[in-house]
Amino acid sequence: MDRDRVGGSWKQLKGKTKEQWGKLTDDDLDQVAGKREQLEDKIQERYGLEKDRSD
């Protein structure tokens, strides 16, 4: 997968993420830049959710 394609996919995902999780800012999403775990952490932080501990 080339870099332009990934970048385009992130832009689409970023828009959909903002629709679903309106408390996330553009800065939040720019910081995570498509990294799933960091995105999960930001969502949990903004919404006061606790991480599932299935360890």
C-alpha cells in the first residue's frame, strides 16, 4: 500500500471519527495520526472511559 493511499484513508477515517466522537479535536486526531492504540487512548481520555483489562 503506498503512502498516498494510506494518507487518503486516514483523512476519511479522521472525518468519520470526528462525526462519531465529537469531543475529539483536530489536534487530538493529528497527534494520533492513524495509530489505533493512541486513538483509543484519546477517546478514553476525552470521554472518561476506562480501558478494558482482559490481561
